[in-house]
Amino acid sequence: MEHTTIRVERPDPQDGSGIPNHLIIWLDKFIGKANEYYLLKRAFFMTTDPTTGYVQDLKQEDIDHSIRLNEAISVRLDGIQFMLRAFDTVDNCFEAIENNFDKRLFIITSGSKGRILLPALTTHFQEKIKQNYPVYIFCGNMNMVQVGDVVPTNEWVWDFQDYALMFNHENDLLARMVLNIIDYFYTEGNQLRQAEKLESASQHYRWAKIMLQRRVTMSPKVALDDREKELNHLIDSIDQHLSQRNNDKKDRAGEPCA
């Protein structure tokens, strides 16, 4: 997959904390190995070097840092800031999910870890997990049905179709994840627009557009022209409204005092 050169400066979030309201959680016992999940680590995620401020590819030591210290690291998806937390144990991952339901979660897990994680999540947080649909299960061998004498190892996934989707190729997982990110930014933009938080609404629509362009690059045959036209219309409409509002403020500022 090719890198994009798009960069976006993220404005202050609604709560002023500087922390994005969207979090990627990645659980896999092999995530700490340098030669595993090359595409997911190198082609999709980028991070900011805290010493230089330059944007660079996500490195293995970044993931090791997140696992070892149980902390989130800042990553960029086509210039859009996300927080990423990486885990190789179910317990720490479960706790992180439990403590971050105030954010939009994008959860990636292996089949073996998902087999433990998903039943626990749906038992304790059924509705909240549905709100963060889907959990992405990445497994090189999906093996969900019996073929000949081969016994299925991931038959358990059928019981969680309302919560998860399984993928056996990184590109397919990324493509679906990008679509869900587009929907998330679009929905957030609508809610912010209705709340008259127009600057933030416009930024969310722009993020949705950037992700839309990434999705088309990944799958050129996918027709998303109508969604892009809608996003352009929403962005232009807000920009015109903000411009008019700023002009009105300037006019009022220039009026003589009574």
C-alpha cells in the first residue's frame, strides 16, 4: 500500500484536553514481533517523533512502549490523529476498553485472543460493544466451517456476528476499518453541526473526506462519489456560514458607540 502525503492540523477537541475522542485498540500475542503485521504497522499508521516533532512510520519500539508501559501512543492515519494502545494480554486490553467507552473505539484482535475477549465484553458491556461495531478479528486462517476432516478452530465467531467481523488479509481489514472511520467522522460532524459547533463539525467532515480518498485509493472500483459530493456541500456550507458570521462581527466592531 502506498503512503499518502496529506497532513491535517487537528484543532483542540471539544473538551480542550488535546486527546482525540477516537482510540485504536490492538490485541495480539504477536504484535510485539517486528516481522508480524507489516502492512498494518507500516502502511497505515504513522507516529510523531517526540524529540523532533517529525511524522514518521510507526516503529516497533513504539508498539513495545505501548505494551510495556500500558500507555497510549499518538499515531496518524493520513494526517489525522488517533491514539493507539497495543496489548499482548487479554486482561490489560479488557481494562483499557472498559475505561475508554467515552471514546469511539476501533478494536483489532487476533482470533485466539478474540475468542477470550469477545465473550467477556459482550457479557459485561453488550450495548456499548454494539455501539462500537465491529470488532475486527484478524486471523490468517479463518477456518470457521468444517471442510472435509479439518475441524474448524474459529467456529465460535458465528455466535458474535452482531459484534465482530473476521478478516484473513490485512488489506481487507484496513478497507473496512476506513469505511467505519468515515461513518464515524460523518456522524460526529452532523452532531456537532446540530450543536452549532461549526468549526469542529467542518473539521470532522474534512477528516471523513480524507479517509474517503484513502478508501478510493485502496479500491478504485468502489463508487463513493455521492458521499464525497455531500461532504463537499457540507464543508462549503459551513465555510460560507462562518465567513458571513465573521464579516458580521467585523461590521459590528466598526460601528460607533451609541
